[in-house]
Amino acid sequence: MPDLPDPTTLAIPAFVVLVLAEMIAARMRDRSRYCPRDTLTSLALGLGSTVSGVLTGGLFIIIALWIYQFRLFDIGYVWWAFILAFVLDDLAYYWVHRAGHRIRWAWAAHVVHHSSQHYNLSTALRQTWTGFFGLTFIIKLPLFLIGFPPALVAFVGGVNLVYQFWIHTETIGRMPKWVEAVFNTPSHHRVHHATNPRYLDHNYAGVFIVWDKMFGTFTLELDEDRPRYGIVRNLGSFNLIWAATHEWIGIARDVWSAPWGSKFGYIWREPGWSHDGSRETSTMIRARWEAGGTTTGDTSVRSP
Amino acid sequence: MNWEQLAGSLAAILVLAWIARLMKLGESRISDPARACELAEDMLVGFEAKRAIVSEDGGAAIVAGNGTIALLKRHGAQVAVRRLIPPLRVREAIEGVAIDTGERLFGAVTLTGVLVEDVRGLEIGVGSHLRAVPN
């Protein structure tokens, strides 16, 4: 078995240099693209995610190795296996990511990445501490059953993550047409991070945007509808622990207070679902907007 | 990741945040009532802004809408919003008024240079009345 490097760890120095370069660009073009406290929160969440990844990664490896013993093919580490695994892992990533937005339990883990109202390279590093508990890794398990070695899958998954770093920027407008047609780009991913109704729950791709086109979740960024970033109900707080756990706490509160027949709905239904229709899902927000509204955002109405 | 990498990453994080501060990144303000109305309409589904009051320091605003009030606060270089149903919980603060959102982590929002009467007047336009909370 070859000793494959961890692409994410290797890329950390480049991440730091590129964040610094983007800060300088922001200083010259638009100072509002960065905020020191937001950057600190994002980077601290990223570091915490790395630590939690070390703690829970062992569990994932145990599960992967257990499944790998039932593999259908002995693929090994041949060159074409890396390419094929990269493509299939990216397909799996698409569904992991889509589940992360459409199932509240998984969203509770993933929401952290979307909770910044800024969109810059530091946002890319704003990652979850509870990814393992979101359980979406289950979608990747068939790769081991097919016969891709767990170390190989971890390697291509790392490359995938490193690729996704550079697309978290407003500094780059649009890439050449052929790139925009095939790959996930800053423009496509700005759409994904936007809360504008037309953009909500679109462009789940990791590397290849073709998955969104194939499965009907692709939307182009429009110059006349500039993305507004964050989540439908923005946190309004830089509290690190709150950013990492707020949706889990929200689920716990909802499950506790919901009638018995509706409790599980707050776990497996889409974010924004409620048993009494008092909240709005992204589908409902978009429908309301398509029906004539021109606005977007926080749907919660509360009396203090 | 080993301990050296962890310590290095932590140091890099602090240095980057410090540099962002040195560069004075993230400075912004809600410039005027028209901008506050625009932000509220952009961020709240179906919100139709009628009138706004902006904090003297540009750090917050309230916007009267169709039956609800948008409470805006500067959050870093961006603006976070909550839609509130009147009557609002308002109390006098040394520098202006503080409006309670009912959320501990979002916190009460202070509008400097604004009087309780100003908020009360804006709330009347929404079709409800104010409930003041003692300090």
C-alpha cells in the first residue's frame, strides 16, 4: 500500500498565503469583503473541524475497512483507480452535500459552513465540528464496497476539498466558458452560498458542476441578482460555540416541544419544516418569491 | 495533523485576524434610512418598508413595514436582521434606546441618538403600539 499524503494538511500554507493575498485585494477594492471577527470565527471553526476530524476520523476508517472486506473488486492503487475514484467520490460528494441541505439532521452539521455573511477564502475554511454525527458519510460507503481502498478514497476526497478552497471568493468573476460548463467555479459556488430565493438550494457540486446539471439543481449566477450570503436566519453573533452548535440546539428544542407525531419531522425533514406550517422551507420561500415577491431572507417572525 | 501543525495553524489564524484588523477591513455602516429600507426589503420575505430610523453611529436601524418591524444591526461588515411583531420591548439606554430581540446571542440592539418616542412614532405607523420595558 503506498503512503499517500494528506492533501489538506499539505495545502495549509497555501491557504494562509491565499487568504492574505485576498485580504490585500479586499483592502484595495472593497473593505467589506473581510471582517476581522468573522475571519477569526471562520478560521477557528476550521481548526476545530480539523481536530474533530482527527477524533472521529478513526471511527470512519473502522467502518470503511469493515465494509472494504466485502468488496466486489480488488481495485488496488492502479493509476486509473485514482481518476475513477475521484469522479465517483465527487458524485458521492454531490449527494452528501445535497443531503446536507435537505435533511435537517445533516444540515445541523453543515450549516456552520454557511453561517458567515461574508464570502471569501476564509469562509472555505469555516467547517463543521460535528460532520461525523451528520451521518452523510454513509453515502460514500458504496465506494468501499465497490473495492476502492479507504486510503485512496481519503486521498481523492482530500484533493476534492482542496479544490473547493479557491472557489470561495468574490475576487474572481467568471472563468472561461468551458471551465464554467464543466467545473464548479467561484460564480457557481457563490450561488450555492446565497440566500436569494432564486439561488436557495442550488449548485451542490464539489468539483464537477455537471452533477447539478444532471440532477436538476443547477442555476446560473445573474449579474442583476447579486448573491447575499449567509443563512436564511443569520446568526448575528460571532460566538464560536453557538456557530458550531446552534442548529443542533434548535433541533433539540423543536423535538422537545413538538407533538409526538411530529417529533421526527424536525430531524429528517428539510430545514424550515414545521408541523404547524409556521415556518418556511427554501421551497416555500422560492414559491412565495416566484408568486410575486421580490425579497428574500429571514422568514422568522417573533414577538420578543 | 501533529501538535506542531496544530500550533502553527493556530498562530496563522491569529496573525491573519490581526492583519485584517490592521488593514481596517470590515468597516461599514448603515448609511441612511433609504439604505435601511433597502436592506430590510432585501433580507426579509415580503417585507415592504415604509419608514426607517437609523442609529447615529450607523450601527443599527429599525424599519416599519407591513405589519411588522425590521430590526437591523451591523454584524461585522454585513447587516443581520430580525423581523419583530409589535409591540416591541424598548428601553432607554444612556446613548439612545435598546430594543430587545428575545434572543440572547443576537442580543438587544442599541440605536444611538434615538429616543423612545421616535421608536413609538415609527411603531404607530405599523399599526400597533409600544410596550416599554423598565431598565
